[in-house]
Amino acid sequence: MSNSPLLQIQPRTSPARLPRNGKRFFIWTIGCQMNEADSSKVAAMLQEVGYEPTRNEDDADIVVLNSCVVRQSAEDRVSGKLNNLARLKREKPEVPLVLTGCMVTRQQEKLRQTFPHVDLFFDPSDFGKLQQVVPELSDLDDDLQQLPHYYLPEQQPGTASVTAYIPIIYGCNFLCSYCIVPYRRGKETSRPLVDIVREVERVVETGVREVTLLGQTVNAYGHDLPDTPSLAMLLREVDKVPGLERLRFLTSHPKYMSDEIIDTMADLRTGCEHMNLPVQAGDNEVLRRMRRTYTRDLWMERIAYTRRQMPDVTVATDIIVGFPGETDEQFAQTYDMLERTRCEKVHLAMYSPRPGTLSARWDDDIPHEEKHRRHQVLEKLQERQCTEINNERLGKSYEVLVEGLSKGRWTGRTRGNTLVHFDDNRDLTGKLVDVRITRTSPWFLIGEATGAPR
Ligand code: SF4
């Protein structure tokens, strides 16, 4: 999942239940798509009781920060933001300051001491707590259950979103030794299949053409539900929604990446030729200590199977370098695995211990400079491989879903999730356009539109 800090507030598609009350809310979000979805839900709750969004915290009648602690750098940014807001709190003590997201632990004493100016801490599964600072919400208890779970990425003003992210399963049943998520988000809880399909229908009616189903372990979907539907079953139902053009899901766990899911994606009209399958390390001993519950061979075999079923598939993965005790030889195994697999996107992270996790009790023995060196080595490998992969695309045509303008150029993604830019005088937002590639770089493609937009 991404780690870009974004302010994303969605206009509600239904009229607020209570009339506008002249109050405004400001939400600041950092972290993964699940956090974005949670922030969107908080926004929907506040709009339901008459609040409106503002992009300026100084104008707000309530400020909500949605935090991430998956890496030290993310946690530092949240602390920095909280400290900055102390000024606002001094000037406007009546404006509630709320902290949610993965920084909020069940034991909140330490947080209260460190950030005494925060009025309310609530953990991501406990939205009802907002009532403590927004009493109007208490009249809406039942209706809050009906609020949307999805979020739409931020668009230019006046432009409707063409992509939507929909959480389908919350929490995680794994206990990877470095990861804080299970302690913050609890056990896996899947949403009923019919609710998800209805939500897809709803967003498609607003003009959305691409949906990404979300979960920390999205491919574990359904095992906790009465009829134990699988992700494959859900994908088949979502695929039937008229008007939907593209379907993706993230983040997957290799252990749950079944043949059935891969075969289904390969078969479906909307199934995108893109596989996001975090591996984290290419050495079995490191994987064992990470408690990832699979081997390097299993991951490589899953990728190979996916490529057999979908020859055009692009592959993305996540890697952590400098895990405690990772030797040069073990790192070399990761390098070797990535060299063989040729992923299109590798999300790289340097290990940082997260308090409360198992690995935080171990010696963080790889010096920062060495972590940095390993990070750079893999970055270089990725640049070389992406240059080669993209060079092979020169002169070929790809279907691009246009998301909007960026620096005066149309920007969108292929079905394989590759970024494409092109010039055109027509208004193409939300259109599917065939683009012939005329220039390449490691990170994006440039081309020209051919044929009629659809
Ligand atoms: S699968 Fe592992 S890394 Fe992913 S959220 Fe669960 S515990 Fe964390």
C-alpha cells in the first residue's frame, strides 16, 4: 500500500441528513489506502450531520488527523503535524483535535502525555467515538452503519472520479514479526458480498469506471462470513456490474493467492492484468524470521503461474531491506530473486523497528548506511529493469483510462497500471483511449492517442 500523505475529502453524493450547520471539518491523512477509506468515512459522517469540508485547518471547526506508523518516517510526520497543531489549539481551544489511525493504541496514556492538546484518540475500528466531540452523531447511530466505505482519489475541482477504492476486508490474521497492523486493526472481518456489489453499483453510477478492492490481506476475503464466499466469487459478481471497465485488488498475501483467484482474474472482462504481491525478502531464513509463512519458491511460483495465465500481466511487490540479522548473502538472495522475476514496480523500504512488534525486541543490527546502500542497489536494479521493460513497449498501443490533466498533459494508466502521459486537445477525462507509445522512461510512458475515445 502507498504511503503518500493526501488530503482527500469526497463530496457526498447524497444530500446530508441534517441541514448544513455552517461548520467545517479538516481531515489530514497519511498512510495506506485503508486510511484513505477510513478518512472518507469520517468525512461522510460529518457531512451527514451538516459539516462541510475545508482545505484550511485554520478555518475548521474540527480537525481530524489519520495517522500511520508503518515506518518511522510516517510516524515522524504525524508527530510533526500534531506539534504544529498545538498553535491552532492555543488560538482556538474550542476546536476539537482528533487523532485516529494506527498511531492510536488501546493504552492511550502515553499518547495523552505526549500530545496533551489532542481532545480525542480513537482507534480505526471505533468510529462511534467521534460522538464524544460531535454529539450530533449520536442521533444517527443506525444510519452511520449505512454510510459508504469507499473513497475516491482526489481529482481536479469540478472533475468526477473515474477510479474508486472499496474496502472489502478489515484487519489481518497474520502476525508478521515487523508489522503493527494486526495490533491496531484486529482480526480479519469481511464485509458481506452483497453490500460490496451494491457499493460498486453505486460508484459506477457516479461515473467511476475502475474499482480497486482493498484489504490488508484482500485475498483472504470471505473465510469469516457465513457462506465463506471467496475473493474469486466476489470478483465474478463485481465483474457483472454494467459500466464497470476495470477491476483490481490489493494488498494480497502470497499464501492466499490461489489458482482460483488468478484464473478468475484472467477470465473476467474487467480483470486487470496486474498483480500486486508483496514478498518482502528473497531469502527463506529472513522470511521465516519475518513470520511470512511462505518461501521464496512459493512466491516465485505464484508469479510464474500468473504469467502463464495472463501473459501481459505486470507485477508489483514490496521489499524490506536491512531486516534484523539480514546478512550480505541473504540480501544477495533478494537481489537474485528480483533479477529473475523482473517486477515492474518494487516498493522498497528500509527496516525500522515498530514498538510493540516482535522484531522490535531484536537487535536492529544493520547500520543505517548499510540499509541505505541495499536500498540503492535495489533501486538501481529496478531502474535498469523498468527501462528495459518500458523500452519493449515503444511503438505498441495500450488502452489508457484517463484520470485527468497533470502539468497540461493527459494522464492515465494502462490495464497493467503503467502511468502514461499524452497530449490531446479534446476533453478526455474518464475516457478509455488507445495510446501508441512514442517515448519511454523507467517510470512512465509518453504517447499519442489513436482512434476514438470511449
Ligand atoms: S500480512 Fe503481515 S505485513 Fe501484511 S498487514 Fe498482516 S501482519 Fe502486516
